[in-house]
Amino acid sequence: MADDFLSTPIEFLKGVGPARAELLRKELGIHTFRHLLHYFPFRYIDRSQFLSVSDIDSEEVWIQIKGRISQLRETGAGRARRLTGVFTDSSGSIGLVWFQGVKWVKEKIKPNLEYVAFGKPTLFNGQWQLAHPEIEAAIDLEAGPGGVLQPVYNSGEKLRQRGLDSRGLARLTRTLVSMITEPMSETLPQTIVERLHLLSCHEALINIHHPADQKILDRSIARLKFEELFYIQILLLRQKFLRTTFTRGHAFQVVGEHFNNFFHNCLPFELTDAQKRVIREIRADMGTGRQMNRLLQGDVGSGKTLVALMCMLIAIDNGFQCALMAPTEILAQQHFATLQRFLKDLPLEVKLLTGSVKAAARKVIHENLESGKLNILVGTHALIEDKVLFHNLGLVVIDEQHRFGVEQRARLWKKNTVAPHVLVMTATPIPRTLAMTVYGDLDTSVIDELPPGRRPIKTVHYFDSKRAQLFNFMRSQIAEGRQIYVVYPLIHESEKLDLKDLMDGYDSITRSFPLPEYAVSIVHGQMKPADKDYEMQRFVRGETQIMVATTVIEVGVDVANASVMVIENAERFGLSQLHQLRGRVGRGADQSYCILMSGYKLSKEGKLRLQTMVDTNNGFEIAEVDMRLRGPGDMQGTQQSGVLDLKIADLIKDEKILRYARDLATEILTDDPQLQKAENTLLATQLFQLQKHRYDWSRIS
């Protein structure tokens, strides 16, 4: 049987052996023949297509050129070490540069041989160059096995040193494929294969590695992408069915005195239609008797905290306690202050528990929490300590849950015999394809409109040459009674450098805005919490007009009078962070501004990030651009999600396949949610195998 054969340890494949097998296991996670078969090429080189050096005219296109390499020169040492060379064909020359694997590249390149180079050209000082090109001797390429489409595999320096570069891996897959003499078992039901006109599993796995032509390659890729995304959706949607069907939760059936009193007498402003819709969704969810797991998305300033509070009041009206957990002390304090302000006329007990709370106050909080006297507890990681015991926890609200580990979150709801309802809030909008995968089994609510009276923030990009114009604008805003943030980047690799940037900026600001006419606060991550809080409170009270800060103010500072956000070296920030920082202004009715300052030297991605910020305030549009730039694996909240260890599918390019896979999974599970019918036996078997090897990434409780 081919399937038994594929379970063979990789060291028994010809050309591997114990030493290479250990390297394959450590570097690529390849333990068996099956693992190698599922280690797919990430692209293919059409060996029949070559470009002349003189025809290079774009940075967009990957090119393949044939010629000779000369003038190899090694410079620098350590991290600054690099290898440069010149690649010449009959039409002209192009520079080559390598920053890694210098020793390996030098050993590979021999004099007087013709080479094929593959890479993406870039302009450097007005000259074309290839950075980190793939190099192959032309004679080896021509003598290579197979058709014109050569598979290219991700490798690494340790692997290359043992002959396991892309070409070495291709040799191993060719050896393996030649040994598979029986058809491999199908992994999709035959009804789906026929309905979608898919290649068989056997055909797809063989041809993904060594395709005869582009047509069979395209069909192999389509088959394997669909299967990967389809099983993710089956897994997620079945989890959702099992949770909503079998996981018991508290039934909040009363909308009582506290909710109605707050709604009719204490609301600071009229709820938006979006807020009303979301509250109805959450209220219905909490009334079913099954545990709620709901994701609440809403842009900065859309009113998520007010929605969460009104849901807490429903829990309190039903005799339960609530917890609100935030990732930082600043944000926890901000939420606590907001809840206190909203609830000042209601007879409810709200307390804050963070690492800074003194032992005596902490003891009282613990006692009142356990007795049931305390209605709402706001806090940080301190909430998950073993000493923190609730009388009857009914609802947990988590802000920016991606900042908490899975185990940290789980410890909070394990404090109850019956799991509390869980509402996760995020101001980082999640792109559609990410929402369908990472959070695919959750119910989602979206607040997609801002409170009345809020004006869109005007965003502009200034180069450093406009600093005098910037300072004049800041003076005019302060003259109108407004306050201003000036934020400097925080780069973890060099906090001392950032502090220097910040202090240089502070000196520049204080020189340009002299005391006593202008007062300036300064806040950064290396300050003691008490000093940081003191400076922030001065700004909140309006005692200072300008706050010079690092990104510690990204979340948690809510000053309605602050109308200008200046972001220095804006090109050094990611889109998500820029959007969060911009959201610190625009909290009041006055027109607010975000000014992105940068130098003239901007990368292509840097220009796109800044232009995106200028063009739109829509967080979902920004999130889509951010995912295209960084890739889904780097998005906030996805680092822990096993779902993004995708082998072949691409959440950015394959949205149509993902949507079709989800629709088909929904159709099957609607008809047979337990996958008990005979035609779904294979699905149930495959799902069992998947669940054995994949962490339950999506559940938030």
C-alpha cells in the first residue's frame, strides 16, 4: 500500500541517511516520506525563458538571465559581511549582491563557467542589481531531469551546506515519486472530486513536484489549495456546531433594572444603529443557555466599551459578576475610569485589580469578589491569579485578546464550573479571509459606524522640510485651546536609540514651544509607572498642551480635547500601529488631524503605508493592505494560530477558493453536523487525523 510506504522514516530514502535526516527533521519538520511529499515548491522556473540584461526595465518581475560572473568581492565582517559580483551577458551587465550564505556562494561559483541567475531586479544608486539571486551552472540546468518547469523549494544555509539546497530537495522528491508504484488513497470524498472536476490526490501530489506542463501544474495547485482550505473550514465549523450545541452556559433571560435605568437615564449620548444591533446580537446569544464566544470588532472610537458595559449590566441583572481584562495597566486604568464615569449614578461596585494595587486594597477586593458584593472587576493579568475567586462569574470581556496567551485566557474561565460567556473586543479590524480562518468558528459582531458628531480625522504626510509649517500649525491649534500628541517610534532592538530620538524631539519641542506659554509632558516605556501616570494625568487634566511620547500611548489614553497626532519617522511604523495611534485623536466633536512626518528616503512599502493612511480612515481597508504587505502570518493575533501554517494556500490570493470551501463545508455540516452519514465517513476520518496534529487555535474559551 502506498499509504504504508509513505510512513517510512525519511532517513531510508536514497540520498538522505541519518545525518541529513536529522537536518530535515530539525529545519523543515520532514520526518517521513509523506512529510517530504507534502513539502511543496513555492514557485517554478520556466527553464525555457531567458531575459537579456539590457531588457530589464521593472522591479516588479522575477527574471532569469544567462551569462558569466566576474569581479567577485567580499567585504565587511559579521553582520556587515557581503559578497558582490558582476553578471554579464552579450547585451550588458548587472550587479549581484549576497548578504547571507557568502561562504557557500563563493564556493559554488567557478571561473569561466556560464551561469543562470534568477531573482528580482532592484535599482541601487541608479544601477540594476539582483540581491540574493539563485545561481545555477547552465550546464547543470540543461542536464537536469524533467520538463521545463523546475520546482523551487525553500531551503536554508544549514541545509545548503549538506547539499540540500532547492535542487537537492528536488532530487529527493524525484527519487521518492519514482518509488510510488501504487495509487495513494483519496483524501476527499469522490462526490466532491467529481463535482468540482478535481485531480485525484495521487495525481495532484505527483504533479505538484514535477509537472509536465503548466496546465497540469495549475490543476494540481488548485486541488491541493482547495483541500487545505476545505478541511480548515470543516474543522472550524464543526467546532462551532459542537460548542453551540453541547457547551452549557448561563441563560441571561432578564433585561432588568440596572440595564433599563442606565439606558433611559445615564446614556451619555444616543447609541448608533450599529451599537444597538450589536447589543441585540450579544443579548440573544447570552439568552440561549449555551456559552457565548463572540468577537466584537470596531474601529478606534466606535464605542465598543459602552456596548460591553451594557452587556455587563444584563449579566448583573441576572445575578452574575463580570470581569474586564486588558493587556496593559494603562489600558485597564482607562477602562476602569470609563466604567466609573458611566456608572456614577448606579449603585454598583466596580474595582480595579493590577500589579500596582497594594496588598491591603487587594485583600478587600478578593473578599468582596468572593462574597458577591463586587459586581465588575477590571484588571490585567492579575485577574488570572489563583487567589482571585469569583462568587459567580457570568461574563468575561477581553480587550485586544491577541496580547494574551491561550493558557492565560483559559485560566480565567476555568474559575467557574459553568464557563462564563466570553466577549472579545478588538480595535484591529480583521481582514475577511483571516476572520474566516483564525476566528472561523466564532460569532462576529461589527460596529461599523462612529458615534454622531465625530468628524473623520484629516491625515497628511509631510517630509521633514515642512517642519516649520508643522510647528506653526501646532501653535495655531494650541491657541484654539487644543492639545497635541507627538509620537516617536519604538524599535525593540535599540531602545536606547529611541530614547535618544525621544529626548532629541523633546528638546526640539521645548525650544520651539518655550515655557511658560506651552507646557510639555513626556512619556516613555522606561519611566516608572507612577511617573508615567503623573505625566499622563497632567495631559488629561489639560495642564500640558503637548505630550511627547513613544508608542506607550498607542492604547489607553482618551483625551477628547487632543485634536492633533504628529507621528515622527512614520515610515518606521506598521499600518496597524499607525491606525491605532491616529485613533487617539478625533475623540471629541472638533476637527482632528494626523500628521505623518518622514524623511525623503522611503521604501516602496513605506510609501504605500503612508499613502494608505492619507487615503482612508477605514480600518478594514487598512487591515487588507496591511495583510497584503506583511502576509497573514505576521498579523496581530495570528502568531499562535496553527491555521496559518498553510502549506500551499494563500489567504491573500485564494479568497475565492476559501469562500467556496466554506460554503461547501457549511452545506455538508448543515445536512450532517456529526458527519455520521456513510458518504461522510472519509471526512470524519480525515478530520480526526487533523485534530490529532493541530492545536485548537480558534477557540477563545
